[in-house]
Amino acid sequence: MASRRQVREAAVQYLYALATSPENAGGPGFWELVNDRARLTYDRARVKTLAHLQQGRETTAEKLHQFFIDHATAILALDPSEKLARDLKALAAAEMKWAEQAAHLLPLTKANTGGWRRELDQLLLQSDPLRKNRAALVARLEAFPALREKALLDLVAKLDTYDQRARMVRFPENHPEQRDLDHLHKLRQEMDRLAEEARNLAEKVSACVEELDTVINEAATNFELGRLARVDLAILRLATWEILKRSDLEPAISIDEAVSLARDFSGEEAASFVNGVLDRIARVA
């Protein structure tokens, strides 16, 4: 469950986006950025889930590679042009590389090595083309019945299953029934709830923005709101709304949280300004 701090921080970012670029506020890309810390946890969980679901893939890829080595003479005899041999060798190499990269991802996340999230996305993207290439090469072997041994077809079937599992990790939302993805579903739901709560809070503030700006302007003596950074104005609007509209919440709590947000977003000078304005608003509210 998202904390009050997380919801208010996200609401401030949404209010800022609405004031700065309304057409880009509220879309999936926006909430991905807002949820970046939660998304990091989610991506770590995706790597862990992928590692679990891909156990044994590296061994299977090695067996495929060994199959082609063991049948190298037969492959060359069937196709003296060596094109089939080259293509099968390239396939075996690609299978090995994918399996090795998947196995190395988990240690990278534990070491917090930069770039692993990009590697995860690239790896999952490569899974479908790898499966299609595998299927195309196996189809070509229809012309070479001597190579279509059950051992080879079993290895290909296993690798297809691993790719289906990789696709599940890439699109867990398409597999709500999969128990192996339960943790991913839970994290995704938490991010969706944060977005919903922050959006609802920001919309309540936006509905009263004229009233709030009048109160803030009166409290910000000798200071024009137009000169105020938009993120600081968003923080002031949110805290002022709470002071005026939420009788169940102590103004001191709203002020303290607003000052903390201003410090994080803009620095000490902004935090001091926000504190002074809100203190004056609370005294006359």
C-alpha cells in the first residue's frame, strides 16, 4: 500500500504536470516516471521471476548446441553449400547467448550494476524473434528427414516453453491466472492504486484552484505567484487545500509534509518560503 507521503508526492507531480503540460499529464508514460522507485522494485521482481522460470534453459541450449556438433558431418553431407550448417550454428549461438544473459541478470540486480533494466527489456524483446528463427530453421529441416530426430524436436519444444514463460514476464498483465506471477501482479496493482489515489487527490485540489490561489496570494505578502516555481505552487496548493478542506487533519501535519516536499523538490530556500506562507494560512483558517 502506498504511504501518504508517496501519494502526496505523486499528486504534486501530477499538479505540476497539469500546469506545465496538460496534454502529457496522466498518461501511462507519466505514471511510469512518477512510479520510478516502485518500478525499480517491480523490475527487480521481474528479473527474479524470469530467473525462476528460465531454470534449465542454459542446459537445454547447450544440448541443442551439442546436437548440431554431433551431427555436423551429416549436416554438411546433406547441404554441401554449408548454408544450413552456418544457420544452425548461428541459431545455437543465439540460444546460448540468450540463456547466458538471462542467467547473468540476477547477479547484476544484486550488485546494482547500472544498465540491467535496459538489458532486461532488450532480452525480453529478443525472445520472440529467437523463437520465430528457431521455428523457421526447424521447418527447413523438413527437407532433411535424417536430422529431424525426436531429441532435436524435444529440445526445440522445451525452448518454445521457455520463450512462452519469458513472454509471461514481459506481459504479466495478460496472464492474471499464473501463480508464478503473483508478486508481479501485486506490485503492479500497488502502482495502479498509487496513481489512482494521487490523481483523485490532485483533481480535488484542481477543482478549488482559484480559491486556493487567492488564499496563497494573500499569505505570500510582497510576492507574486507568477514568480513562484510551479512545483512549489503545486505543493502550496495541495497543503492549502488540506488546511482549508480537511478538518480531520492537523494543519501542522500538512505544513511539515509540504516543507519536506519543497525541500526535496526545490531546496532549503523554497522550504522556508512554503513554511512561512502555510503558517500564515493556518493561523487565519
